[in-house]
Amino acid sequence: MQLTGRAGVSEFRERIRWMAFVAVVGVSLLAARMFFVQIMRGEKYRREAEENILRMISIPSTRGIVRDTRGRVIAANRPAYNVYVVPRWITRRMDQVFPKLAEYLGLSRDERDRMEARIRSIDGRRRDQYMLVRADIDRETLAILDTHKDELAGVSVIATPLRTYPFGTLAAHAIGYINEVSAEDLEAHPGEGYRAGDRIGRMGIERAWESILRGRRGWVRVDRDHRGLILSSREEIQRFGADRRQDPVPGRDLVLTLDMELMRATERAFAQRAYPSGAAAVVEVRTGRVLALYSRPALDPNEMTMGVSLPRLRELSNPRGTRPLVDRAIYEMYPPGSTFKPITAVAALNAGVIDPGEQIRCIGYITRGNRRFRCAHGHVHNQVNLESALIQSCNVYFFTAGEAATMNRIHRAALDFGLGRRTGIGINSEAGGFIPTVEWYNRVWGNFRRGYTLNTAIGQQNTRTTVLQLALAYAALANGGTLYVPQLIQRVTAPDGSTLQEFPPTVRRRIDVNEGHLALIDRALRGVVADPRGTAHLVDMPEVSLAGKTGTAQVSRTLREGEDARLAADHAWFAGFAPADNPEIAIVVLVEHGGSGGSEAAPVAAQVVRDYFTRVRPGVPIESVQRANARGQRDRARQQRARVAPHRRH
Amino acid sequence: MAIERGIREQFDWGLFVVVCVIATIGVVNLYSATSSLAGARGELYVQQIYWLALGSGVAVIVAAIDYKYYERYAYVGYVGSIFALVAVFVLGQSIRGTQRWIQIGSFQFQPSDFVKLTTAVAIAKRLSMDSHVEKWTLRDLIAPGLLLAGPVLLVLLQPDLGTAMIVALVSLTVLALAKLERRTFWILAISGIVGGFLMWSFGLKAYQKERLTSFWDPEKHKLDSAYQAVQSLIAIGSGSVFGQGFMKGTQNQRHFIPDPFTDFPLAVWAQEWGLVGVLALLGCYLFLILWALNIASTAKDRFGSAIAVACAGLFFWHVIFNVGMVASVLPVVGVTLPMFSYGGSSVLTMMIAVGLLMNVSMRRSTF
């Protein structure tokens, strides 16, 4: 049945063979491409496929807890309940869900409208993400939301740890606070695992001990789908192995040397006298441990941690305001005034230019050049030796002694006692203070004048120290000449309470000073309180034998219009130690613009010391308190009989 | 009838088996591809079985009727399919900005799929009718050219670039059987190049161009036009040698492959079965194409040979474009993988082609 008139298939055959060739080549090329993608690039695409379905979720670590020396919690974490909505879910049934949410949250009409507008304005990918609508709701609101959770589709309450400071403003400068990392922080700490949203220590111990307190975040890689929704269940996540999950390492805890009871007593002493600003430091004489580090007014770390608004921050840091952010105990510098006189005495005694028993005559002033340098309040002390000059704070005696010692020797003695140099407490920016020298005056003021030495000898003019420096110097005066590095951290502990690291006291230097000279000075310092002529005799008390020195730091300030006249008043100092015969603590109190040290600062210090020995640490020092009291009375009766410097261990 | 008995003896088992294998793994793959979907879309593999069953029935009918009748009524079929294409614009539904579908009852079909065959068959008739032994000149090409131009333009208007391309390529494959005069060949070659250039410069819209070129560097376009291509590549590549296992392909299970039924089922297959599975499937297709070409070269007449070539071309170009698209060597144009992709029109068209091949194959030795 050959069809005629048509050409046969045979002439197609060559073409069909070509087609077969093309088909083989074409399909082979596809196979080669598949081989390339699946074998040569298989590893790369396998990783990408894995990244597609896994999402790394970080698990925050809990920040270490900070406790005081008796284990009272100063900084801890509590769960804060935040309310989130997923805009896409909630807008689907906005009319039903949102009014209820607003009602349960107790929003005003205005707040409600604003929040609704905010939720509706979200677009793009963020519509599927959690959006914070209310932070840190109270327990009552939490309970209400929980009860009605079935009505609140698209609303979630998520607990996140929040840093909390139970003592509030107390010791706030030393403790510091934390808040969210900034872009600059992220740049400044590369490779340390910080991420947007993390918290970072901002001040005080929270900042300085950040790496210890922080811990290490953990992570878990959970399953997700193409929209990024998480598919892994809670149970699955718990079962994940090490390749999918790493538990966070909690931060380590700190035990401080601070005693919050003593801090409270300090606060009380300032508050009762309504002093708006000032500072105090209490250190253990034989360890350098800081028991109290007080600065007033203070910030509230709870407020700072929640985040403050810009206007509030401006208010807090306004240099003409109360400046609560400034740490007056270690950052602010003041002329030490007469509290510096023991240092001048040491310089003169070391140089051998004065005989402590020798009396000189005070006529109320001495004249150098065409200037008269006077005793305070126009006092005339008549015949004074070193001891009675310290007791009565006679400037003329120390003008003479200082001049004999020379400025540079005073400078050296001050530095020996740790004044004019940073103490190394290791938190915040610490001020160095300043003790001038002849060279400094020559360089900066053009030429040196004899009067400068006189001002330095009584701690005025360009002499600058911090409250903490002075406390450590007085501790050295009290302990026989050992200068300690101030210690704020007693130990680092694991979350289970076991000690990881204990910090022993650190001696900074043994001061080159004759023990007999020191004993003489200490006796005089006791006289300042105990002797009826003493500038702080007002605060002599039966409970504790307090020794110390009053001081008044001259403030030379021209008041601006409308400023409080008080701001031109001098700062009041008291620096001392107790008990006088067997010193345990050294204390320094500064009342800004308080005026006279004897009448303003000394009562604060005395109250703190009394509280310390009678209320804060009852039992521990009682024996020495009683002994001191007994001796105090004897001393008064015997009117300053010479005592042998008894227990100098250092 | 003696002829009919003869035909039964000539049943083409090779063709039958390879088509069964492809269709079966297609259904298996669809089962996995749809397993993670809820509702009606999760049952798509069942639908596919229905389509395959219906397609087999149609294929039996197509194979049973002697193809000389097709030759006789080729132009009728051609004109009918042109009407269907026009009807798309009148009755059709617009889906995502293109008009491709006609709804008949619950059955949606895409006339442009059938046009691939009707046009090729019409051209095959034109080719086999030609009795003179001279090589073809340009004048001889006018008639097939016009036959081809109509449906291609109509499909382009929908617009459906991929299908238009397949319609053209299948018919051109048939035309490639004709011997051309040397001069004609060169004129065609040069005008093809110039025309392509002009088309690129003036005929295509910017988004079409981007779609066509983004495959060169799919990573660069990760979230827009080449998202599908990138996710498809990730699926294939992560399959490696043996694949991640049946029902375990993460790209599909987590819905990263945008269209795992019609355009990208091979990506699902490649991730779950690896290079081994891919090569097996490609082997089946190569076997099918070569088998079809063998039928063509042993057909009893020119028309039979030409329609066998048309079917081979249909499979070949679909495979090339679909696999090329899935593997990011060709642009993403919606071209299905024969008998493997989900889709009524596609499955029916392919099964008709199988029926035609069977038809020609069984009638090879009947004289």
C-alpha cells in the first residue's frame, strides 16, 4: 500500500539522526548542569537550605547579682512583663480585639487612639513581628490579660528580665546602672557578642565589672518556614543537641565591701540636717575596704535602667542643676582645707624643721609680702604647739610649719598619703586631685610666691583632693602609716553561692613616717573632739571615741543672678577615725556649701560613726567601744596626758 | 479486521513503559510536593491521577483512530484551536494579568497547550503534502510560516511567552525536516538573528527582559524576580548525590519552592532524590525522545514521521525549558515537565502526543 506521489520517509532520516544527536547533547548538557549544581556546589546549597529553615534565636544570660557585705541584694533581676502585638494578626480583628486590649491596659482615650494609629501604621515585614505596646505591666494587669487571653488574639505577654535596684538611689554612683547598648557600643566592643537590644553596664560596678556580671548568651537554632514563623515546639527545643542548642552561661555574682546599713545611716545623717548635697566615705582602717561611699544627691538606677527621656537626661546632667549624676565621693575634687593640716605636720616633722613640743605665738595672723594670712574667724590662739594647733586648727602655726617644711616637701608627704593621685578604686572616672609644687606655680602662674606655700599648708587654693582620697589618708594616719588600695569588691561568687575569687586587701604603700610622730598627730586628732578647745568638741559622745579634723574648703564663687546665696558658702569637712585608741574605720564627710566643718560636717560624721558602732555592727566592736568610752572619760579627766601609742600593727 | 489485529500485535511496549514510569514518579513526587499543604491543594496528586487516567483514555482513542484521518482533518483541528485561542480573550479568565484559561464546568483548560500539537500537525500535513523533490525556497515557506504565525501571535497576546516559544519551536522542529535551499537557509538565519535583536530592543518590556536575564545571576535578585530560581537552585543543590529522602525535602516542606506542582516539581524531586533521581528522570526523557525519533524514522509515511517528530520536539523542548529553568540556565518561563508536572491541559496534551506516537508506531509495518 505504498502511497504514490509522495516522497518517502527515507529522506527525513538524516535529519532525524541529527535531531537525535541534538536531543542527546541537549539532555546531556542539562545533566551536566545538574551534576555541577548538586555535586560541585552541593555543599554550598546544603548550607543555604539549612539556613533557610533554621533560625538562630539567642537566649539571654541572666546578669549576676550584686550583694553588700552582709548578703543584702543591691542589684538583681526580676521578670518584667511586656505586652506585644503582631500587627498583621491584630488588625485582622482590630474592632473586636483592640478595644478590649485598651480597656484591660487601662488606656485613656488619647493613649488608645495613638496606639491604634501606631499599630496601623506598621507595614512590610514588620507586620509579622512582635511590636511592643506596653512595657513592665503590673501584676494586676498581668492577671487580667491572662484571664482574658482567649479574647486577645494577636496579643502576647512576654516576660523579660529587668534589672532592679532595691536600695534605689542609695550607693547609686558606686553600683551604677545598665541600659541598652548603643550603636557606638557595638562598634567599640566587636567580637564580644553584643547585639542590638542587649543591656550593658553604664556606670559604677555595673560598668566596671560588666564582663563578670554579664555571662554569656546561649542560642538555639529552631525550625522555621518561608515566612520566618517558628515551627519548633518548646519540647523539641528542650531535646535539641549541642549542634542546635547552647545554654547560656549566667553571669557571676559579686559581694561588695559596702554595708548598706551603714549607707542608710549615712543617708539619714545627711537627710536629718536637710543638706542637699555632699559626700561621705567610710573605709576599714586595716584593710582599705570601703564600707560606705556616699554621694548626694543621687540618681535612681531603676529609672536610668528603664531608660530616661532626653529632656529628663538633660535635666539630670544640667551643670547648673543639682547634678545628681556626679559622683561627689570620687569624681569631684575639693580643697581639703584644714583636714590637710596633719599632712603638713607630717611633712614638717619628717623634715625635722619643727619640734612638736615647741610653742609658737599666734597673734591671729602672719604677714608675708603685703598680705596678712589669718586664722579662721579672727581667732588668736596665743601660745600653741603642734598638738594644740591641730586641736584648735591654728592656721598661723601651720603657716610657719609649712613654710619651714617647704611646699615641695608638703607635696611629697601628701602624695605619700595618696592625696593628689587616683586611689585605684576601679569604678567610674576617678579624679586624681592635685597638690601643687613650686615648679607648678612657676610654670602656670608665672612665678612662685611665698604665700602659696602658706595656702597649701592649710589645704586651700590649688590643693585638691577627693573625699575617698582623704578617707584613705586618714586610715593611714590611724593605722600607723599603711596606705591601702580602696577595695569595693570582696569576692566573686558563682550563682550557687560558691566563691570563685576572693580579693584580699591590697597595700598600696607603707608611708615613710615616724610612728611616734603619727601617735602624736593621732592624739591631737582625738583632742579635736575630746578637748573642750577642739573644733569638733561639739560632737564628743560617750558611745565612741572619735578622732578627726574639721576643715572648711574655701569656695570663691561669684554668684550669678538668681542663684542661691548658699552656693557661695564654703564646703564643710570632717575627716577622722574611730575608735580613737584602736581605730577600725576612717570616715570623711563633706557637706557642700555647709560652711563650718566643726558645726556642720562633724555632727554628720559623728552620727554615722555612732550608728556604725551601736546599731550597724552591734556586738562586733562593743568591747572596744566600751574601752574607748571608759578611756575617753579618763582622758577628759586627765586633760590630755601623754599616751603611748599602743597598738600599731603596721 | 486484519489491520486491527496487526495493530494489536504491534503495541509499543517501550513507549508504554517509559510513559508509565515518568507518570508514576510524577505522581509520587506530587504526593510529596503537596504533602505539606492544607486543604484542596494537598489533594492535587489525586487530581493528577484523574488527569492521567483521563489522558490515558484520550491517548487510547487518539492511538486507535488511524492517523490518516488526522492528516485529512489537520486544518480543521488547526482552525478549531485558533478559535479556542480567540475564545480565551472573550470568555477567558484573567489570572495574574494573563488570559490563558477557559472554564468549562469545573474544568479549566488552557487552549494554548493544545495549539502546540494542532499547529505542528497542520505544518506536518503541509510538509508531507509537498510532493516535489526540490529543496524549499522562501516561497515554499510562506504557507507554513503563516500557519505558525497566527497561533504564536495569539499566545503572545495572552501574554504567554513560554508557550508561544514552545508552539514555535515544536513547529520549527517539524519544519526542520524539510530540505532548504542554501540561499533560503542563510536568509532565514540572518533574518532570525536580526529579528531576535529587534525583538529584544523594542518588542519586550523591561520586566520581561529582567525576567529573561535574571537567571544569569539569580543570587543578585534574591527577593524579586529570581527568588524562585534561587530557591529552586538551593533545593537542587542541597539534594546532592542521593537526596534528602522522600517527603524530607526541606525546601518544599517549608514552602520555599513557590510553585512545586507545575513549574518546579523537578526541584522537589532533585532535593529528595538527588543527582541519582535526576539522572534517572532525565534518562527516561532522553529514552522517550529517542524512541519517538526512532518511530519517526521508521514511520510508514511522511505525515506519520512528521507528527512523531512533532511529539519528540514537544517533549524535548518542554524538558529543555523546564529543566533549564529549574536549574537556572534558562529564564523562568512557565513550561511544564511532560507527564511529571501537575496540570490538566498539560497532561492531556502530553498524553495526546503519546497517543499520536503510539498511533504512528503501531502502524509502521502495516502496508
